[in-house]
Amino acid sequence: MRALGIMTLAMTLSACVSNPGSGLDGYAANYDNLKRAQDACIAKGQTLTLREGGDNQNLTDYACKRN
């Protein structure tokens, strides 16, 4: 079940983000959601970063970036 959650999150944080709140606590960039997103990025060899000009309270403003 955890692997499914990570895969879902990884797809959510892809370049074409359409519904990043799916399966999470909405769009809130809380500790748990950011931890899941960070783990998904690490699994892909990337780093979770806040997009330029993004709102640090909104999960949709974060993306995985290549190191």
C-alpha cells in the first residue's frame, strides 16, 4: 500500500501536475505531505524544491528537480 502511495505521489509531482492533492490532505504543504513528496523525489534520484515564486503552503508549488 505504501508503494502505491509513493507511486501516486510521484505521478502527481510530474511535470504535468493536474491533481496533486489526490490521496493527500488536499493541497496543504504540511509535514506529512512534504515528507511523502520528498521521499518520492529521492526515489527518482531528484530533490523536492519549491518552484520560483511559489507559495510554500501549497503542495502544487513544489516539484522534483534533478540534482
